[in-house]
Amino acid sequence: MGLNKWTATKPFGAGSFHAIAYGNNEFVVVGPNWIVSSKDEGANWTDHTVRSGPDPAQFTKVYYSVAYGGGVFVAVGAARIRWDGSGLSTQISQTVGGSTKFLRAIAYGVVQLGATSPKGYGLFVAVGDAGSVLTSQDGLTWAASTTGIAATDEFKAIAFGNQRFVAADASGKVLTSPDGVTWTATPTPPTSALQRLTFGGNRFVGLDVSKKVVASLDGASWTSLSTGLAGLAAMVSIEYGFDTLAVAGPAGAIHTSPDGVAWATRVSGSIQHLGGIAYGRNRFVAVGAGGATTPGGPAGGDIVRSGEFPSADLSALTTSAGPLTPGFSPTVTAYGATASSGTATVTPTSEDPQATIRVRFNSGNEATVASGSASAPGQLAGYRGHTFFITVTAPAATKVYTVGVSRRVPTVLRLFAWLWPFR
């Protein structure tokens, strides 16, 4: 389960989805003319879009981003809307310089009242076209902030962490702010413009337009984690959850990484453009564009769910003895291998970052092995069979894999056995 199993559904027969957020045991998804929610880990969805009444058009706008904070969800795009779990508040159009501009991203954070004060207040900060930055404590009343960047620049991303907001624009600028009002330009931004940002594992992580994943503790100094990864070239959303980074993008693509350096490709079950991904209730949920996958089939937006954490699955298992038989699969627990030398090791990798791995050889003692590391060598005495027992333990989940290893019999001994008259 976990990252190894993903399922895609089209809960509605029409429409498309852009973004998703999680809060208060609920996922909320927005898109062009859609606001839907799920309280059962993304299994079932309810449409909250207002399409009737005196002015249904005020609730059917294009939304690009949504965030949760202070008990409410706030979505932004061609307008702003507030969802409190029971009803939608009236939208407010975003106007800059007398014309309507789009807001592209929103984040929520708790602003400290002072350096030594434990008190603070929650704040939504939304960014977008024409250098727009808007702040609100409740999602209803908004104020504009001045960043000092050109009015022609378009903000693309924003995240909150380590007591600051970090925002990035399309020209490559990165700005930080402790309160959403006072902004400071980063003197050494990433070498390419950031198109998405998230915060997790005590650092900001961004996707830039040159296929790189970059990270920063403070938004001011950035380090490249992975460079030129073809699979990340067109990713458009990034999320952190359960000690894992996940990115999503075109053609149902999803990649995950424990550190932003080594990435694994996941099979999402979708072929649509996945524009948003969020983590909540022990799983990732990604959302995407609409389109039929079969002739005459439903053309609604895709919603993709990962398996549930915690997971006691291994994501990889190898042995120094050679190839496993059968080939590794997380759902298969018994394997065999043939060694050409007198020792062998196993290298198990856990899917769940919080799982522990213990390895026992034959009837010996168990020893804890770090995920992705080789076990202590087992001595393959004689030519009988030997067994590695690999126990994976996650919260409320345990799984045991076995690898039976036999030592390859030399040709001369095989010939002797064949010639022996009493064989």
C-alpha cells in the first residue's frame, strides 16, 4: 500500500480540477466552476458549487489555488471565495489598476506578534498577476501589500514555514516576509524561476523551470537537490507529507522522494494533467483536468489517491547473492536467490519512512538495518539452503519478507554427484 498503490476516479461526469488542500479532516478541491469536498480520505466527494439562485455566476469562477487555516478554506483565482464547511461566502473579484487580475497561489501561516511573544494571528496571503499580494485574517476582508517588484511581474508560488512567507515570481525573484506586509527580496535566488513551493521537513522545497528541485531553510539561500531530471521537467505541483515529497504533472505523472534527491516514479492510474496534490488522513490525493479515458466515457476531472500510510511494505529488496526469484514486488513476500560465494547480504528499502526494519539470518539474532542499507553478511555453510527473515514494522502494521539463499554447487561437485554410483 502507501506509495505503491494509487487509484484514479472521476467522481463527476464533467469539469476539471486545479488545486486541493486538506484541513479539519477534509479535502477541498477547486477548479473552473467547481468546489468539491471529501471527508472520507478522498473516497467520496460532494459538490458544493452554487449553480442556481439569483446570481449563480458569482460562485462559478476559475480557481487556481486553495489553502486551509483558522477553520476555513480559501480559494483564489479570478476571484476569492471562503468555505467554512457548511456554506460558501460571497466571492470578491480581484481588481488591480482598474482591470481584473488573477491570483495564482495562496498560503496560510501564523504571524508572531513579536520575537519573544508566544502569541500570533493566522493570516492568508494570496499572490498573483501584476505583482499582486493580498492578505486576510478571515478570508473575507482583504488588504493589499507592497512588495517593490514590477507591476508587470506575475507571482507564481507561495508557502509558509519557519515563521515566514516565501513567494516567487515568474521572472526569478524570491521574496520573504514575516507578516505578509513587509517583503524583502532574496539576494541570491535560485538560478531559475520557481513555479511551485511547499514547506516540510523544516525547509522550503521548490520546483523550478529548469527541471531542478531546490531547497532552503529560510527562503534566502537555496541549494539544488536534483538537477535535470527528465521526469520532473513539467511537474506543476509539489507537496510534503509523511516524510515524503510528492510531485504531480502531465499525463498522470507522479514522482515521490524521501529527500528531494532520489526520485521514484509512481503509477497513478490517470492520464490527465494533475495540477494539484495534497497530503492528509495518511495518504496523498492529487487532482487533475477533465477528459474521457475511453470513447464515450465520463469526462470529469480525475482524483487520484495513494494507498494509506502507515505501510509495512518494502519498496525495494536486493541481495548480494544475485537476482531474486521471482522479481521483487511489494506484495510478494517470499523469494529465492543463488549465491556464487560463501556469504550473502540483503538490502531492504522501506516504503514508509517511519517504518523500522529488522533482519535475521537463519536462527540467529535479529538486527536493525537502516532502510536502503545492507544487512550483516550471512555465512552460507555447505550447500544447503539458508534464509534471511526481514521484518518491517510500521505503526499498527507488520510484514515479514523471506529470502531463501542457496550456494551454487561447483561444476566438479555436480559431476561427482552424477557419477556417484549410490546417488
